[in-house]
Amino acid sequence: MDKIKFAAMPTEHENRLYLTTIGEAKMMPGQVCGPRVRSYCLLHYITKGKCKFQVNGMTYHLQAGQGFFIAPDFETRYETDGDEPWGYIWVGAAGEEMKHLMHVLGLSQANPIFSCHQGERLIHCVHDMLQHRQLTLTDHYFRMSTLYRFIAILSEERQVNQPLASVNSYIANVMTYVRHHLHEHMSTADIAATMNLNRSYLSSLFRSQTGMTLRSYIQLCRMTRAKYLLESTHLSIASIAESCGYEKSDSLNRTFRKTYGIGPADYRKAFLADQAKSSRKPHES
């Protein structure tokens, strides 16, 4: 290989995601890499020229703007395709998170080929990581953030060709988002924009899958949160209202009473009385 830049990252097996190798190289005609088996995930992107990639008994003829994925424990081989050298960059990483990210991108050893028309951005990512190869905490975090940026660029290119996420996946993501943002103002339009979905589509999809409107689900989650905070904390009603996404405690009072038939202050008083009464009862031996 000629004009090679290479940095092998220390492996930290306790981490869910860690870089193992990054680099840039040129392969001359007649040069071959492999057959070889690796223990980590590896992404190669062709910056110029052509190459031939072999895995699973398949041979792929690739050119600049394309790349290939190598999964752990698979035997692969690649070489220059033709009489001209080819240049490429690579990023290798391991851990369960890396496997998950490759799955999300739709890459596997049965489907290892990808295209990217933003090659300069990918190259820039690799150069950035190579310039921050020191074993310091600062460089470590820089490399990891750049790895995610590299994968984000690939995801931009592939999402057009990816199958739509399952309905269950959409609903699960919406529910998770709602539970994690109860303290914020939320509308169906806001959530639809966050999920990159049409508002009307999201509304009908959510209702068909859950039997309730998204607005009703948000209110249910807020009431559940308010009830929990009334039972388990000494926060004021105003603080609880704010924690549940209400600008004024009157809004919480009104919705809580409508939902449970009692105001939040009276509910807390009754709950504490029941707790005190239960603690005074003799325990059976």
C-alpha cells in the first residue's frame, strides 16, 4: 500500500461502542488484501478508482462513490479492479451499538454495498479522527462524536432507499418521546415535525394502533406523572404542574379533577392519610 494514514484505537471491551481502526490508503494494481477475517465491523469507502470485493461467494465490482461493509467473523477479500490504483478510507468499530447502527443502515454481509454522494464529508470525518488520535479523553470524545457524524452522513444517503419503519416502531418512538418530554409544551404538530411525519398521518396512525388520540395519550401520561409526584415527593402543586408541562397550577387542578374526580391537593392529603393509617395497623406474624 502507498501513502497510508492509519490509527489503531485501543479496544475498550466494556464499552458498547469503540473505535478499532481508522485510515486512508491507496492500493496499487496487483495488490490484494485477504482472505481475512476480522473481529469488528469495518466500513470502506472508495474515493477514486475501482476495486473488487469478495464475500459469501459473491464478487462485487465497485467504483468511487461506493463502499462496502465487512461484518465480524466473515472472510473477505478485496483488490484493485483494473490497471489503475484505487484510493479509499475506512472506519472500524466494535460493540453492540455498532452492530445496531449497521442494522439500522440496512448493512449486512448479505447486503454489504452502499453508495454515498457526499464523499468529501466522509473523507473530512476520517481526516478529523486521524488528527485527534492521541489517547486523551478530549480526543476520545472527539473521535466518537465524529464516528456518529460519519454514520449520520451515510444514513442521509440511505434513508431514501430504506423500507419504512414498522408501524409499531413509529408508535413506540412517539410514546417514548412523549414520556421523556412531559415537562415541555407538546402538540401533535410538534411531535409530527420531530418524527418527520405528516401531522394527519401521525394522528390517524396513533389512534388506529392505540385506540386513543395522541392528545389523550399526552394527557394520560401527564396525569400519571402528576399522581406519582403527589404520592412520592413534597413538591408544591405549582412545581408538579410545571414538571408535567402545565404553565399554571390551575390547568393541572382542572385536568386532575376531571380525570380522578378529586383535586391534586386533596388527593395528596387522602393518600398520606391512607399511608399513615396503614402504617399503624399491626403486622401479621
